[in-house]
Amino acid sequence: MEQQNDGRRVRMTKMLLKSSLIDIMKTKSIHTISIKEICEGADVNRSTFYRHYDTQYDLYDDIIEDIAADIAAIHNDPEVKDYTSIEFLTKVLEYIENNREKFLVILSDKGKISLGEAFTRFTNRFIDHESMSDVGLYVTQFLAAGLTSTMWTWLNKEIRRSPRELASLLYSIIMHGLGRAMKYSASVKEELEKRSKEN
């Protein structure tokens, strides 16, 4: 029972520290944030911080690991066919939207690495590079950077398309190229105009 309580305390402490770092990173780059600031925001003393992390970068990396684990769990969902399926993209976008504040920070330039590089590294965890030629690697890099920028734009809109709608568009781009995606975009516009006239 005591071990359970200890485990719960550790999880709670880490959660408070992560939340504090994300909150501070809304206005400051991680490179300018001190351990003292993080601890004050979490109401945790410095010795407790150092029991779990050496630097603010280790704490940031732990947040990224949490996200990777959550997305891996989505990928392992029986309803999800593969990482390019509409089901997978929709569930990932729902997860991102439900954690919007966190992702606005993670995908911003206030993290350790730039926007495109961050998501490229992240998406590369789910891709089997050994089965690809160097051309395949260029394609996945292109897609990862494009997905990052698209998600950033989407999250920054107060009124935005649903995760399912954006997933359909992304799926169209990934599977059929930009030409098909532009046709999809035009058909969506026509549908919206039609609805507008009906109302």
C-alpha cells in the first residue's frame, strides 16, 4: 500500500512540474527558464525536482515521451488500421485538440528544437525507415514538416475544422497528392456554399 502511495505521489509531482513548465513556456523559451521558476509554479521544492530530473530539458523530454506513449496507444487501438488511416489521423487530432494548450507550446519555437524538426523527429518514431529507400525518407520528412505546419495553423484558429474533417484532408494529401487534395478542398467549399444558401 505504501508503494502505491509513493507511486501516486511521484506521478502527481511529475504532473505538477510538467504543467508548470508548459505554463511558463507560453511566454518564455525553455532556454531562459530556471528550475526555480518551474518549482515555484508547481509548488514543489528544488530537491524534489532534482529527485526526478537533472535539468528543465529532461523535464521537457519527459513531456514528449508522454505524448509519444499516448500516440502509440492510439496507434495500437484495434479500430486503427495503420498510421496513415483516417481513423488514426482523426484520433490523433482529437488528442491534440484535447491538449491544445500543451501542443501550442510544444509546436512553438519556445521548445528545444524548431517546429518542423520537432514533429519530424516525433513522427519518425512511427515509420519503418529500414524498409525505405532514401527517396522514401525525403517523402516522410516532407510529410512530417507539412503536418507540423498544418497542425500549428489549425490549433491557432479559434474556429477550426473538426479533427475528422482535417484528418480527411490530410489523408487525401498523403494518399493521393496535392492535386486530389485541392479537388477535395474545392468540393468542401461548394458544399459549404450550398449549405449557406439553404440556410
